[in-house]
Amino acid sequence: MEWESVTIEGRNAVIEAFRGGQTIERLYLLDGCHDGPVMTIRREAQKRNVPVKYVSRERLDQMSQTGKHQGVIACGAACAYAEVEDMLKAAGERGEPPFLFLLDDIEDPHNLGAIIRTANLAGAHGVIIPRNRAAGLTATVARTSAGAVYHTPVARVTNLARTIEELKKQGLWFVCADMNGTVMYDLDLKGPIGLVIGSEGDGVGRLIRERCDLTAAIPMKGNIDSLNASVAAGVLAYEIVRQRNAFISVSLK
């Protein structure tokens, strides 16, 4: 398993890191701050015997990588990347068809964090990112995900196209976001599925797009022709959720 050291910043991110079982080596809190969320974080630290140090705002600003620490910074031992097999296993244990996010060329850590957050809330079993030309699990990603990174497995693979081919052998179908594709409401997005999202500028790369079984377009009526990558991921993910839930409801009748 591959590990990446992180600094965790922001109240929600730190709380979820504790609750998600993340190993915290030291906690820094703004001196004199004793409001509800901060006291919750302090109690979580005390339960786990994590050293707590109260420091000045200037000190926290110096330590911060995001500039948005909210008076709380935790030093995590490491953030682990999962294996793709772990995601398939989790789906099996939950008795659900696999639902994965695959991100092609998402280099903005804010987009990555927001997509991981959406994946968690949509009930996805994991997020797969390429090793190169992609954001990793940084402090900014952890904070933007509101701590979802500590509950949602993220795997980093050498070759995204090859990973898609391997997952097809396990029964997954793949749909990618493409403005020239079929309107998403007209597609069958039930069953074991991988949702492929590309960068805002170039979208899903040709080699990846050619390996997808379906291309989904989001209906748009405005004056611009594209959505933010994380917003597009959210819209498509919840169409998948809607169809999956409708299928389960019909099956139970």
C-alpha cells in the first residue's frame, strides 16, 4: 500500500479525520479558541492521547498550506491510497453493484476534493486517479473534501486506460462526460458502473473516451458550454443514484 504524508486543516476535515480512523500525531489549536467545534476536536484528540498544542494565529498561518485552517491544524502520520480491489470488495460486502469514479487529468486539488466529497455522499465505492498529471491527496484535497477523503477509498494507478480494461473484465460498464454524447436521461446507468470525469479544459482524453461504453451529455441551456468538473461529476453521479434507486425500488415490489 502506498502512503502520502499530509497536514490536515479546517474543523470539519480534522473531525472527520479522527472519526475516520486517520492516525494523527499532533494537533495545533488557536490559543484562546474554545468554541463548540474546537472543543469537539480537542475531545477526539484526548480520546486518542494525541498531543495538543495551543499556538498563535501567526504560527498557524505559517504552518498552513491552504490558508484556511480555521484555527485547527493536525499533523497526520500519513494518508493511505487504497487498491482498486478494495473498492470491489467493499461493493460486494454491501451487496451493491460497484460504483466507481475515475478521474482523467484532474490537476486542481479543489476539484479533486469536491469530487471525493460527492463520491462519498453518492455512495460510490471509491475514486481512481492516475499517478501522473493529476492532483494527489494533499492538505487542500483533504480540506475541500470536508474530510470525505478519510471515508472514501482513493486508488492511484499507473495507466487509467488499462485499469478500465481490467475492470471491464469484472463486469463494469463505463460512462464518460462529454458534451457531444447522449443526453444522460436517455442512458441506462444502472448496474456496475464507472463514471469517468475529465478536466475542465480538455475533457476526457481520446484514449480514455474510446474505452468508455457510453458518453453522457448534461442538458444545458445557458450561454456557456461547460460545467466545472466537480459540478459535472455531481450532476452525473446523482443521475446514476436516481436510476439505481429506482431500479432497487422496482425490484423490491
